[in-house]
Amino acid sequence: MKIREEYTCPLELTHDITKGKWKPIILWQLGKRNMSLSQFEKDIVGINQKMLIEQLKELLDFGMIDKKTFAGYPLKVEYFLTDRGKKMLEAITIMQSIGIDLMIENGMAGTLKANGFID
């Protein structure tokens, strides 16, 4: 995805960067640690490799993440958050907090506990 030529407000652009099911989850995972493609596939249940690569490319294009390639065989690539990505992660953390509150209010605390979001 590329930046469009016209936006009505900056929030519209930010939405374009993070829209979709996987990008906020990818950014969240990178907030915990730098990751390889195979680590993403293990940690993000339900994402396939084609979708993962597409989402990573878009996040790279927007400057949210970057990657480092290590020499050797097999080739190793590690993705990490940029400063812009870290700033976006702050917003995603707030959104997750709101989601936790809503899940608790709607009787889903068991799911949160099972997945390590609350004690």
C-alpha cells in the first residue's frame, strides 16, 4: 500500500497504515522482541506466510519496521521496530487496554487469563 495523494486528515493516513487484522498484532509482537519470519509464524496463530510477508512489506514501506539481514546459510532476516513504529506501538497499547476493559466487562476475563493478559 502506498500513501495516497490526498487525505482529509492525518488520522486517515494513520488508519491506512494500521488497518487490517494483522498489522497491529505484528507491531505488538515486535514490541516484545525482534523477530524472524519463522518466529512470527509460530507466535501469530492463523496468519499464513503470504499474508505475513505482505503485511511486513507494507509496514516496511511506511517506515514502521525495518529488517536486518545476517550473512550465512541459511539466510537469516530479523525484523524490528523503528522509532516511528515504537510511537505507533504506544497507540496500539492504549487500544489494547481499552479492549481488555471491554472484554472484562463482557465476561471474557477467562480468555484474558488463559492468554496471559491479566492475572
